[in-house]
Amino acid sequence: MTRILDVPLVEMDAVVDGPINTQVSTQLRSYSKWAPSEQGVTLVWRDLSIYALTGASSDRQRGLKRIINNVTGVVRSGTLMALMGSSGAGKSTLMSALAYREPHGTVVQGDVLLNGRRVGPFMHTMSGFVHQEDLFVGTLTVLEHLTFMVNLKVDRRMSRADKNILIDDLLHRAGLTMCTNTRIGHAGHEKVLSGGEKKRLAFATELITKPTVLFCDEPTTGLDSFSARYIVRTLQELAHRGTAIICTIHQPSSELFSMFHEVLLLADGRVAFMGAPHDALSFFAHHGYPCPAEYNPADFMIGLLATYPGDENSSRRMAHRLCDLFAVSPMAEERDVLVNLEFHMAEKAEFDIEGHHGRRMRNLWWYKKIYWLVYRAFLSVTRDSSIQTLRIVQKIGIAITAGLCFIGAVDRTQTGIQAMQGAIFICVSENTFVPMYSVLSTFPQDIPLLLREKKSGLYTIGQYYVSHMVAMLPGLVAEPVIFMCIGYWLMGLRPTLYAFGLTILAAILTMNASAACGYFFSAAFNSVPLAMAYLVPFDNLLLITSGIFIQLTTLPDYLSWTKYLSWLMYSVESMTIVQWENVHNISCPVEPNLPCLEDGDAVLDQYSFSANNLTRDLCALCGFYLVFHFLAYLFLWRRTKK
């Protein structure tokens, strides 16, 4: 059931007074064929009840707690509705259910229709949802963020020029033209977006697809009065263009309260009022609760419906009495007529979901999604000094320090054997533990944004994970190369191109396998402390079975298999083979009773290594890299699915 707005489409104006650039307004028509058509929608819900599961998932005594109780309502195109109530009234729960974004563990009963069609996954493309918490990649600029989002959200047939026009329009409409090249940032960073600017950027992100319904969760919370008024004026402009808007709002000022077209008041999960703000005051005054002249109307009504500690029973009785009075009021009857009419018309008409795009929407190709995800991840990695720059500086410092310590100690003598193995262990350990621990915070830190963007259908978990691997790969190659180019020659290791090349290859594979292990633990556990609690004992096993501290053939039979789980053993063995293979005539001490390893084969045998295992070791390192990444992907997919 499609409704075309009777109101003509106005030219896009800035939220602040004054029109935007006329050229931009004219150019907007060039991409309008790719954007959703301006058609009216009506969102209705009838006898809607929402329950939350209580107790642990393994608890047999799990129950249901009712949050929303038999609620009915309607919001139409061009309407700006405020969803209000005291804390715990069910505002966010109701809005999430209407947007088809209810959280896990929620049971929804009742009917929710959008233009006659029961809501479903299509709501993610037809509606926008501005969350209370603004989640962004802080290292990106405003322009880079919008470029990324536009390329993932719009029709893939849109030209680059049309995308640039759309981005310019979004910047103007959100009032962010002066912040185009400013980094979004995190708290405590220099020159980042303010709270109001981040909120406007969140609005601009949701407006990319021109949603017909927009849901906003506490859009003015934490903002000053000017920024809050700016946000609500933005919502008014969107409603004027035909968008149906529902937003939860907490204690708005008198000015903001009067700017809404309709207000829906909730009390203990029930509807206490639904209608125009001035009618709400008349309704409460008519039933004996007039708002004093000096009171904020919103504060007065929320306080009237709130449950007060120590006086729960009487306050609940008063709230339920008002809910009962509204249920039999003329305004409720008018609402029910509209809702029943929508349900009656829904039985005889169909709404073309694809039709709201004007043309059938075609999503971006999967490989281009990976390209843009790599673009964003690479920008984040290169700009975050704690991830890349500081680690490279650290690598250079450690390589110089370690190299100076081993100068003159590594040679082809009996005393030089131990120094050689010590230098090899430094090369292996330095490319193992730093990358492993540095990535532990990756997924616990990124999971909120990942879940939000995945729910919006921007990309899949596989595309996200592959792009993250690709973005990290240059650093995981550059770091061991830099370390070995400095440390290898200072330590005095074997001065041949063959040995140098294979040692660098082993170091690169070691670092990548270690980082993959870190990603696995990061994906498997919800927090960094919990991941470290399991990773530290695992690291001890790696060290013991590396072949440096104990002869591997002396391990007990019941523990001998553990050496095959240690990529440190494969890494140490491969570098040892490279350094001692085809080495003959190692000088022995003058004293005949002291042990003497006469050639490289004897050295390898001393550490339970074999020269025939070089290819096996390098392949094993590649295998660890693939297996750990596969396990990390499985655990990440499981976490996001739950």
C-alpha cells in the first residue's frame, strides 16, 4: 500500500537559517534516480507486548518479564513524535521493536505494520536508527567516514561524481562543512569533534539512504541547549520532507517539547497519552492534574507518571489510572480508528518494498566491500601510533640494543654456539610476544561497532575479518624485516644472502603466526584480562617446547606431543638449520675431556633438530597462521551470532 505525499518536495535547506548553495541543490537531482523515492509511510502497531527473558541461558527456571503491555499506536509521514516516560518505562524497548532491532533475549507479541506489511529485515534498508551512543572509528576524518559509508550504503551503479554530490549535501545538511577534515577522535584527543558534532555526523550517516522512517534514541542527551535545539530542528526539517520520525527523549526543555508534533507517554509499559503536546496538558488538567505555569511541561508529566521509591504502590496506581482514562478517551478512539483502518487496508493491498528505492537497489560487490573495509582499517592502523609507529620505533631500538650485546660473541667456536642460539631466540621471541599481546584488545574494542554495522547489513563477518587481516599485513611484514636488517648483521649471524633471506622469511612467518594466535584469543574471550589469563600459560608451553631451554628428545612421552603445537619450535629449528647447515670444522677447546661439537650437524643434533626439516618448519608456520585465523573467524562469527 503506497502513499504519495501531497506536500511538494522542498529544496534542501541548511538546518540553520538560510539556503545552502544553489549549485548543490541543482546537482542533487543528478543522483535522485539512485536515492529512495519520497513516498509516504504509515507505521502502526496494535496490541504490542514485549517480554525480556530473565535468568541465565542455562537456567531451567528462566522466566519472562513484561516490559511493554498491550500498546497500540501510529506514526505517519511528516510526523515528529517524542517517545517519553520515566526510566524503566520501556521507551527504548518499544522503539527497538518498532524498528525491528530488538535485542537478543526479547520476545515480541503483537502486530507491527509498515504501509500494510509486517515489519521484517527490510526495515534495515527503509529505516534509519540513530543510537544514543555514537560509535565511530576515531582516527578517520568526517569526510573519510562519510566516503566510506556512502560507498557501502548506496546503489553500486551510482557514479563517483554523484557520490561526491551526496557527501557535500550531507555535510551541508548536518552543518559539518567546517569540520570536513577534522578527525572524529576519542575522548582526550586533541582537536576532535564535539558531542553535538558527533551526533550530527550520526544523523548524516543515517540520511545516506533517505530513510522513510527514522528512529532516534536519546538524540539530545549530553548536549548543551544550543546543540539540542539544533538537533531537533534537524529532525523538524526531515519530517517536513516526509520522513516519519520517532525519538526517545529524556527531560526536554519547554522549547524542545513544543517543537514535536506528537508525544507518546509511557508509564510502566502502558500508554498514558498519545497526541499533540498541547493536548497532553489539556488531558492531564481535565483529570485533575494541571501543570503549574512555572513548570516544564515535560518534567511535570514524566514526574506525574514516574514510580517513586518508597511510594511505589500509590504512584503506580495513579499512573495506571491515567492510562485507563486515556484508553477510553476520544483521542484513543481516534487513534484506534486509524490503526484499524491501516490493518483493514493491509488485507487488500501490498506494499512494494523495492519500490521505495525508485529503482531496484543493488548492493556493492563483495570484493569492493572488502576494498573499502581495508581502506578504513589501513587508515586506522597507520594513524594510531600505539598500533604501528610506536612498535616500529620499538623494533629498531631493540634490534640495536640486542645487536650491540651480541657483537663479537657469535662465532664458529664451542663458546659461540650458545651465543648463536641465544641470538636466534632473541630473533624469534621478539617477533612472537609483542604482536601476540598487542592485538588482544582488537575485538573486545571493536565488537560494539562491528555488531552495529553488521546489523545494518553493511558487510559480513567474513568480509570484515579478511579486510582486517589484509590491513595489518604490511606492518606484520615490515616489522620483522626492519628488525632483522639491523639485528642480523650487528649480531654477526651467517653473512650469506641465502641465510639472511631465509631468516627474514622465518621471522615474517613467526610474527604473522603469533599475531594470528593473538587474534584467536581476542575473538575467543570478551575481555583482555580474561584472554591474558589463558594466553600466559599457553606462552609458557611455547617457551618450554621451543628447543632452547630443554632438549626436546628428553620430554616425557605423555608430553612429547606438545612440541608440535609450538610454532616457536618450528621457528627456532628453521633459523638454527639456516645458521648451522653445511658448517664444518668447528674449533674445539685444547682440553681433551671437554665436550666438542665438531660441525653443524652435531649442533643440530644437540638441540634435537634435523637439517631435513627446513621445508616442514616453514610450511608448519604457514599452517599455524591459517589455522589460528580460521579459529579466530569462527569464534568471532559465533560471538556476533549470539
